[in-house]
Amino acid sequence: MRSRTAQPFIPGGTLVLAFALTASSLTTPSLAAQDFDIGAQLSFGNDSQLGIGPRVLTPLTSVHPRLHAVYSFDYFFPDSRGDDGDLDYWEIAGSVVRDVRVRKMKSYVGLGAVIARSSVAENIARQGSSRTTLGLNLVGGLRFPESEYTPFVEARAGGRQLVLAGGVLLPR
């Protein structure tokens, strides 16, 4: 990863709407009463390299039967080049996606918000600089439901960072 951080595109009203819809899934019935899938994902960012983290998918049937909220955390392992210091980068994303039928595939598209944190530790005392940014993601992907698990692939684009992710969701 280069020492500069990606600058996400932040449109005001759309970002507030994305946060409101994802937050509505947490404020409707209690989380224990909700149906959700949890799993793990492996990600690759064009600027941050390989990442890994958990993922949660929950339906938003109280809003629309084809809407889902997707929450993910990715801890990336960026390539430290030369004297850049020790680079750390992670993202937390929350998206609202809508199922879209394309022939017989289970595809989805959506919009989400992302919080990205990058830091560079320049010496052994881990003194350096850090930066947290808030941005907007466009999301699209495919789910392949099986009887006991659901593999998925996804692309998230926001600012200068394109993330390709794949993994497995397990029903609760």
C-alpha cells in the first residue's frame, strides 16, 4: 500500500440515508430475534492488498422483502515498501443491498458507508501518523445458497479503493 490513503467520495444526503437504513436493522426488533447470517471473508484491495475479516448479513424485511443489510470488517496486510514504516489499514463497511434477479443467479447491488483507518508507525516506539476517513461504497455481488452455508463474491468501489471479496456465510 502506498503511504497515501484513498480519498472516499462523500455525498452528504446519500451517506445519511445509507446510515439510516443500516441503523434501522439494529433498532427494529431486538438483534436476538432477528434472522441473520454470519461468516468470514477474504478480500483484496487494489491499494491495500490482502485482507480478512468477519461479515454479517441480515434481512430488512420490515422495509422491503428484497433488502438486506451487510456489515463487514476487513483488516488488510498492506505491502510495506522501503522506509515507509509499518503500515496498518482496516475498513468497517455497512451497506444496504437489494436482491436483483439476473436469470437464475442470486445477485445484489447496493450502497453503503465505509470507515477506513490507516496508520504508519515510523519507529520502534510506534510514533507516526494516522488518518480516519468516512466514505461511500457502491456494492455488487453474487450469493450461491447451499443447504448449510452460502458462498459469496462481491465488489465494493469507493474513492480510489476497489475491494474484491469472497467468503462463506453460515446461518444462525
